Amino acid sequence: MAAVTDLTWQQLETASGLSLISSDASGLIIKISALTGSNATDKNTSGVIEALFKLRDFASTAQESANDGKPIGERLASFPASSSGTAVDGYVIQTGQIVAKTPLSTSGLGGINN
């Protein structure tokens, strides 16, 4: 079998369970309102942290599905599970990583395998 080295936009949308990605003549469009639940129409609206954190979590879920049945060494390992700290003052600190291998050339970012 070939190693999983990336995810497709369809895999990401499927993992989200949302109607998250559409397309038009200019290319693919990620619907921010589907991620945040608010209909942001102004680029000066906040919500970047929430949207990117959710995208990373959906990518982690998509990675689990893509890795199903793959042997060690061929599994994508770019989106490890996020971790949570202890609740303080009604909040919990969560972290999530994106791990990629970067070539020494100028392009071609790719996923890592475990």
C-alpha cells in the first residue's frame, strides 16, 4: 500500500459533518460561517482562532479515517490529537499541532508518516 501523505478537501469536509467547502470559478471556498456558527461577512470580524482550531480538529478526524487499515510507517501523522489542560476560571487551555515536513526547496510542504 502507498503511504498517506496528505488529505483531500473532501475528506476534511466529510470529517466535519458540515457543508463546509464549496467551489466556484475561482476555486474552493471554505465557509467560515459553517465553522463558527456566525454569518461573518466583514473581513474585520474576529473568529480566526475558532475557525482554524476547528479545521485542525476536523483534519485530525479525517486523518484517523484515512489511516484506517494502514500499517505503521504508512499512516499520516500530521494532525495528532489535541490536548486539554485543567479548567481554570471557566476555561480550559487546549493545544493542537500540525506537523509537516518541509523540503529544503521553496515549495512542496507534505505530511509526515508514523
